[in-house]
Amino acid sequence: MSSSSIPGLVVKGFTPPLRLADFKLIAFDMDSTLINIECVDEIAAAAGRKAEVAAITEAAMRGEIADYKESLRQRVALLEGVPVSALHEVYDTRLQLNPGAETLVRAAQAAGLKTLLVSGGFTFFTDRIRDRLGLDFTRSNVLGVHDGRLTGKMVDQPWGDICDGEEKKKMLLATCAQLQVDPRQAIAIGDGANDLPMMGSAGLSAAYHAKPKVREQAMVAINDGGLDRLLEVVKP
């Protein structure tokens, strides 16, 4: 089946439909996948540096920057001095779930899948999205804060320093191991190059309005419509 059969969807490597209940875990990237913005870019707007930061983000997501960790350190350094209140403002006024996101999450939960949010973004946002949607697991980065302002650095965590593509993959595999399920029973959804290691480890990979490199490698590419279009090829 090709994009001509389902307008706005490209399906490769299998014949739909699959059954959602045959999977045990669904993993989401956050920025520009589960939500509508790149949080680091919107925080940078408070420092008057959105264009500068967004250019680095775009290059990283397209896979044009080999060292994701260094690219994130560069962007976070430009946030030094931004008040934490700016993060609240981003969450309250700019961040929205992408179309179909809640529908897909609820369908997965109803089918018995566990849910994982893995992000190169920040716990300030992933914690709130986790609580909002009732997600089971998260992994993301901690922004350093001192006296109510960002330090321009990130805080090391017990598992490591920065959640990059390899860490997303590790977290997906570790979560499968914890649940005692085969990674082939996992679905991974993302939009940027740092999602490819995770997507390549899952039994089903989906690209959502993704960068060209990611669309090319995904088993399902959602190019039009919302995240819930995945339910057209993986039936509840």
C-alpha cells in the first residue's frame, strides 16, 4: 500500500492494517511531535534570541549537526538569565498538543499499551505533559536554575547528562526490558534526526510531519492530518 491508497500517509515494509493491541508500548518524541512547538526556541524568544536558537534546532533536527549534545548545550547557553516565569508563559500561552495527539494516546491506553515520552527537551514541559495525558514513563533534560533564572546549563542526572538520540534508544529498550516485552512490540513516533535511533529499534516507526531524512526511514509517514492518522494503519 502506498501514499496513493491513503492520501497523506506513506506506508512501507508492511501491509496495513495492524492491530494496536498487538503492541505493548508506544513512545513519543515531544517537541513538534506530541506538541506543536520546539520549547527551546520559544524560551529563547524571552531572551530575544529565538532566530539564533531556532536555526540551530532546525539544523539538528534535519541531521545536519552530528553532535546533538553540543548543539543543545549551545542553545541552552543562550538561555542564560531567562526567568523561570518565561517557561510558565511558554507552557500556558504557546504550547498545545498537536492535532490527534490525545486521541492516539487514549486509544493506545485503551488497548493496554504503556506510554513513554522521550525528549531532547526539558523536564519542565515533559512532566506537565506526562501528568496531563497520564503517561507512564518520561526521559528528558533538566535545566539549571539559580535564583529563579536559567543558568545556561543542564543538570546531570543518574542516567547521564543529555537525552540525545542514543539515550532515547536506550530508554526505549530499557522500558521494553522493564515491561518484559520485545522491542518489536513497541511503536516509536518522532519528527527529527535524533529520533531515528529510537525509531529504528522499535517494531513500528512513524514519522509525524517530519524532516526528509526521518520520513525516508520511517515505516509510516504522516504527512497530512493529525497524529491519530496512525490509527488508520494500526487499528484500535
